Amino acid sequence: MSTVGGSARLLLLLPTRTYRTEDFVDAARTLGVDLVCASEKPSTLEALAPDGLLTLDFADPERAAAAVADWSKARPLAAVVGVDDVTAAAAAAIAARLGLRASAPAAVAAARDKFQMRQCLAAAGVPVPRFRRIALADNPVLAARGVEFPCVLKPLSLSASRGVIRANTIEQFVVAFERIAALLVRDDVTVSGDAARYLLAEEYVPGLEVALEGLLIRGRLHVLALFDKPDPLEGPFFEETIYVTPSRLPDAVQRAIAATTTAACAALGLTEGPVHAELRVNDDGPWVLEIAARSIGGLCSRTLRFGTGMTLEEIILRHALGWSIASLERERPAAGVMMIPIPRAGVLRTVHGLDEASATRHVEDVVISAHAGQELIPLPEGWQYLGFIFARTERPADVEDALRIAHSRLRFVID
Amino acid sequence: MSEAATPDLKSRVQDLIDTMINPAVAGHGGFVELIDVQDNRVYLTMGGGCQGCGAADVTLKAGIERLIKEELPEVTEVLDTTDHSQGTNPYYTAGKS
């Protein structure tokens, strides 16, 4: 039986360094499921609590699936959920092996590889920037002669704009190329296969950028939220800062964004679970930049509440478990988050102004997730934020203003 | 009105923390301190490498709580009262994903 004392047994795949742990664990607690957590490194308590803790090689989905199939013989699972790009692939493989609800592993793998993704989307007629995959072993000067400028270079598999660099000239292309090559061999980057051997160069698409948060149920995309990104993302790096929902774009544009994302999901073969899509919108319509088989990253999901207060993570877990979901409608007030960018490299000493920032009108919470003494690495090599500011009120413009005011009240001492 | 735990339950929780949990989490430079047991709910704080650790919730819910409930079935919940924002040496630091 996949229940324990009446509780469904749920496996969460939680990398040790994800921001998503607290919100998913809280959701599991709210739903009263029997929670099993797997990470890529062993927990200190795994030997004492083998029914609740597992170590899995997320980088090898088939191996992870085999390990879970063996483990679950005596402890059947009702659902498995991954929380980021890497664990989504492992979760899909596990779900396929055990007959649980998820998109097909090949579809999730295609979404994970930016080159494969663009190939699938382009073949299906979904608008994507013109792209080329370039081997890191190639001569960058020669490679640069084959692209149009401005262009954007990016790794095949990293997320959250890590390693994404705009180049307007051959000289900038070469610098970006070498910077990405160096990034991919850093100790804190885990890539293998094509992701370690290639990068992607693609046309720079001007326009407004939005993020769509959705849930696929039996192949149908339900749009949970559409976020505007009011700060211009024009490079040379593409640091994400403010997300505000609902979008202030005209309804027709929002419908076009949803239709394009639906087409992208179909092209990839994604059918079940959360999707997070990034699109650019200009006079030619929406362009898909990324589509991932996971939910929004960081702590950003805290902006979202559904129905009578359900969190995004509760919805995702309920869907995976096959439980009913009372409402997928986001609450009416506007909401937003600022991912506090790292202004420069150094060591964080302290943060001033937290009380003043928290007291800003319409601000709900300010979370400083970096700790004193932490080494800070800005984009494009970095992978962390200083923290998150959350605001909520009736109008999107007021949410955006509140986030900017609160941020201006924070002072970070970095040596 | 909440009921204080019998000395027996509190001391049994303390014993579990001392003999099983703390020796294990010490491997990551962490420790757990029992604050109180009330109405069969265990309140604790996490320090050292556990304070501010990105995996602290996993350690708590899938490790510590499960272990305590298995050994002491009368315990209904284990609650973390730690201010994780004050952790200065977390074993795992959260990053983008």
C-alpha cells in the first residue's frame, strides 16, 4: 500500500542547496502526507530514519529510478515530486518506473536541454530565437563568424540566468564564450554530457519579458499566474529582479502568451505537473526563451495564493497525488517579489535597514537568505540571491513601487 | 490551557536527542537543543551547521520528527523554533533553483 496509517507516502526530491525545501516541506505537512525526502548527498540521520530519508544520484535519472524502485518495494509511493530542473528529470524517471503521475522522461529531458528544447519548439513552429549549438572545443573567433549580432550565449542546462551573456561584437562573443567555458568547470557547477561540451548562441530578441507559471493536467495547460518583469533585461547579464502579477499587458497579449506556452508544452510532450516558462513579447508576438518542467525558483512562489489560501506547493503535491484541487484561481490582489541582486563580489558582513524595509507600505516580508560571512558571487558566475522582498496590494504598480522602496532602504555591507 | 509534558516524556525526548540525534547531526557541525514539550508537541532549536542550513527542514521533518515519533508515538509534532536567519555557518547554503 502507498499509504502509512491512512497517509499517502510522498517522495520529494530536494537538492541540498535548493531554496524550495521549506515551502514544499510545509505543504507536505499541511496535506498530512507521509513525507520521504531524497537528496543528492546523505543526510546525517539517514541511517536512523531510513523510511524518511534517501540519497539519490539526481544526475543519473535511470539510476535514481532503479534505486527508488528497490527502496519502494517495502514502502510503496503514491507520488514523487522534483523541485528544480535536475530533480524534475529524476522524478519523471521514477514516476515512469513506478507508474506515478508525471510527464514522460523524454519530454522533461528535452525541456532540460536548451538546444533540444529549441529544436523541438522550432520544428513545431513555436517562435524561438534563431540558435546554434557550439562546441566549447571550437575556436570562438571562428564560431563567432557564424552568428548574427547582437546574440546571447548561454550554457545548455543552467538556470536562473547563470552564465547567460549578451554579445554585440565578435570580441564580446569571445569573452563571453571563454567565461562560460570557465564557469562550466567550476566546483559548484555540476554538468555532464552535452551540457559540459557545448554552449548555445542565439539571436537576442528585444522586447518585454514575462514569466508564466502553469500546471499541466492531462495535457491541458492551466495558467496559474503571469508575471511581468518590469526591469529591462537587455544584458550584458540578465539578472532577474522584480516579478509582479497579474500582468499589466493587454488581455489579447496575455492570451497569446498562454497559447504560445501551450503550444510549447505540446511540442515538448509535457503533459503533467508544473511548468515555468519565460517569454519575450514584441511586435511579432511572444517568443519562448525557456520552458522548464518545474515550478518557479527561489522563494518566489510565496507571492502566489490560490482559492482560499492554498500555496503553489500544495497544488503541485495535490496534483501529483491525484487529489482534488478546489481552485486554480489566484487570489485577486496583485503580488510581487524582488529577488535581491548581489551588487558585487565579496563577503557579506551585515545588512542594515531591515526594519525600515519591512515597514514599507504593502510589503509583506523581507527575507535575507544570504548569511553573514557568506561569499557572494554576482552573475554571470553566481547562483544565489541576497534575499527576497514580498509585497501585496490591489494594484500591480503599487506592488512594484513598494518593492523598489523597500529595496532602497536596505544597505548591504560587503567586504 | 496547554498542559506541560510529564517529566517522563520530556526526559525521554532529551535522551533521544542526546544519544541518537546530536551524535548524528554533529557530523555536519550541527546540534539540536530541546526547548520544551507541551501537549505532546516537541519544541526545539537547531544550532551550529543546522542553523540556516538549506536542508534543515528535511533534517527536521523527515529525520528528527520521524525518529522521535517512532520511538515515542505519543509525540504528535516536532516544531522548530530556530531563527535560521541568524545562522552564520550553515552546512548547506541555498542557491538558485
